[in-house]
Amino acid sequence: MRTGIVIRSVLFAVVMLAFSHGAFGQIGISVGFGPPLLPIYEQPLLPGDGYLWAPGYWGYDYSANDYYWVPGTWVYPPQPGFLWTPGYWGWGGGGYYFNQGYWGPTVGYYGGINYGYGYGGYGYEGGRWEGNHFVYNTSVNRVNTAVVHNTYTAPVRNVSESHVSFNGGNGGVEARPTAEQEAFAKEQHVGPVEAQTQHMQAARSNPELFASANRGKPPIAATSKPGDFTSGFVASKQAGGEYKAPLPDAPSANVSHAGTINHASELPSHDFKAPNTGSAESNKSYQQQLNELSVREARDHENLEQQQEEEHQKATQKNYSDKQIQQMERRHAQQTEQLEQQHATQHQQVEQRQSSQSSSKSQSNSNSSKPH
């Protein structure tokens, strides 16, 4: 009976999840109607040296069947030398799919979307790394140069002047990745840092940030720091254009893509590569952490799988209507997505500790080899 429930409800909610250790697994959400235009707003002042700009974007909430605005924000990168490639919505197979952003040594393809402030549709012109220090381009970033001196001024280009927030489809940005950008996507990269994930979750819990409430003009358009929704934020100047509400019966997703994962029972186990810190003692310590993390994550999968299975049984016993099944499956898809986001953050934290340990060990060996 569960199979019948899933077949009916899959018309309403689909989440694609793929996870690989060492590169952030992209989370693609297929939605039956497109995101609103990008709002027009002013970037908050750089809060301090070392922060990088992550532009705002429209997220999607299954339970509400609505888009919500995730404010742009200044955020610390996971490590020096890394830049942020924004996520973007793209059209494919009869639905809109979100491609998650990531950190890496090079800015990759983000759909040709003009997010502004250095992200004009291709690459990033808002600054550059010089060693372990980031240098800001003041022609597109609001920087107090009396406080932050590592700056320069250079003109930038915008590939697209529109405020369209998705690539492809009817009215979308017409851009395709270059061979170089496709190569960038294969580089080592990691997903959003924990502060970004918490920032997104805070946005999703704020009713005023949903498109149906703000009609494309969110009251909190950008923040000085992640999650600062009370003091260090700026409001939208205006919507990017006319807000077009979806039809009441607009589908929340479609199923033309195979290989989707909607439930914890469908999640693969997470693989870890052996730690290599340059120290046998540190390797042993990190391996123990990875083993413990693997056990916890397997338990998380089992617990969520059991919970979802019990809800399926309840739906069968009480003969849920299609609407009730729709709501249940949206909730299951969102639960599964959130669990994988949580696991991705945990993996990243372990990686960062290992990377920091490796760097410290390398620096220590370098210092000890210098003549006194």
C-alpha cells in the first residue's frame, strides 16, 4: 500500500539529493512554478576585514508551497583562498530546479544570473585573494576604507541587466556553462558554512520573507552578518518587477527527473576518505571522529526512516485524501533535505578541523627546519 501512496504523492513533491564526501552534494528542488524576480536592494556596509559577500536568493518551502527570500549577507569563508559560487534556479524537465551554491578556489557557473555586487552573471569581480588576505573592489562593494585598507577600484561588467532569478525556460536567463566553468565544477569544493545554513533556516522561519507575503519586495533584503535580522539589515528598495502570484492549483513539483530521493529509506550511506594530517596520531584521532560520525548519521537515517514509515502506515489506516498525502510527502521531502544539510555541515566541520591540523603540522615542520 505504501507504494501506491508514494506513486500518487510523488506528483506533488520531489527532492533530489546526492552526497559525496569532499564535495558538497547539490540539493535540487523541482518546483512547478518559477521564483519571483530578484529584489533591488543596497548592500550593507562590510562589517569587517575577511568577510565575503554571498548574494540573496529565493529559497523554496514545500510545506508552504511558496518561495521565501534568503537575504544576502557578509560571511566568513571556510578557509583563505575560497570564493563563493551562488546557487541558482534552472529550468529542466518541466520544472524549476535549484542548484546549491558552494565554496571553492574558483567561482563556477551560476546560471548567468545577475545577483549584483560583483556577481554580474559570469565569474566574480567583487574582489580577489592576495595570499591569505582578501582585497575588495570598492566599485561594487560598500567598504569603509578608513577602516579596511586592502581595497582597489576597477569597473565591472554585468552579463545580464535583468532581475530574472532563474536560468532557461520561458523568460529565463539564456546562459550556458563554458568548458572552463564545467571544469571548475569538478574542483574540490564544499557547501555553505554552518552560519549560512542557519541564516537560511532563520529566513524560512520568518513569515514576512515569503513571496506571497512581501510580493517580491522582502522587508529584509540583506544583512551585515548571517542571521542578523533585527539590527544590521537593509530593506528592499523595490521589487525587481511585477510580482505574479502562482495560480491556486499550481503544482509544487513535477517528476520528469529520475533518481529522486524523497525519504530517509532511500538515502545512501556516507563514505569518508581516510584522514591525512601528516601525523599518525592525528590520523587516528580523526578516524575515530569519522567512525563516531558515521554511526550517528546511520542512526539519524534509521530514526527518520522509522518515523516516516509510521506516518505512511497511519496514512494507509486512515485512508488519507490526496491533499493529506501531498502535505505528508512534502514534509518527508523537507525532513530528508534538512537531515542531509545537517550531515553535510558536520562533514565540513570535520574536514576543516583536519585541514587546520594539517596546516599547523606543515607550518610546525617548516619552522623546525629553519636554521637558528
